[in-house]
Amino acid sequence: MSHSQTSPRGYITVTVIAAITASLAAASALAFSLPVWAMFVGWIAFFTRGLTTRSTIENLGCVWLGLGVGALAALTIGALELVLGVSMALPLVVFVVALIVVGLRGLPVLNNLLGYFLGLVAWFAAHLEPSLENVAHLAGAGTIGPVAGWISHFIPRRVLKTA
């Protein structure tokens, strides 16, 4: 919804619904012992492209895959640094990961480059040991975000249509 085309009442409605949704999303993340900041990574992913339900799912899939690639990269860096040292292992793994992730942008679906990088950033920002449990932990937090983004985008449209 364009803010320049929204009436003052509509602008306030959109803002209040977004604020309520953000507070409920943050409370949900806390209730499940998930990092609130990672929930916002998912919310950002929602707004990276195609504000539709299908795009919401695809964007979330890219974030999840980015988290998985990040965990695999961390494992690989850990293994290679024993042989090459971190000053060689890190750039080498980043090069390979960048080739893979940037190459994925050409897929017919799951081609959201920003979503992949948001997942990678979330993984490395969390400073967690690579494990399926930790990937799932961040993926859970990241899932709340796009749901909140979807709600904050579609609910005001319905409210303003019926008003």
C-alpha cells in the first residue's frame, strides 16, 4: 500500500496494525525462546519482493536455505582452518558460498538473492555452533517474521476496504 495514496486515517490504521503486529511477533519469539532480532530478519525478507502469499513462502525458503548454507559454511571453515588456517579457509569458503548463492538467483523459484544473504547474515550473526538444532532455532524465529510481515501488509488492506 503506497503511503502517498493513503488517507491520513488509512496511514494511521496501517501504522497501528504494523506496530501491534510487531509487538505480537516479538512476544511470540520470546514465548518460544527465539531471538527477536532473527524474527525481524524474516520480516525484512517478506518485504524484499513480491508482496504475495506465494512470494512470502519463497522468500522464507530462501532465508532457510541461507541459514543452512551458513551452517555448512561454518562447518567447512572449521574443518579447513585446521589445514589451511583461518586466513585462507574463510576467504576460500566465502568464495564458494558466494558462487553458489549468487548462482541460485537464476532459479525459476527460490531465486531471492537477498533472502539467501539474509539467512547467511543471520547464521553468522548468531555465533552458534553448526547443528540442525541451531539452524531450526533460527529458522523458527525467521518464520515468525514473514508471517508478521504478511499480516501487517494484508490486514490493513482488508480493514480499509471494509471501512
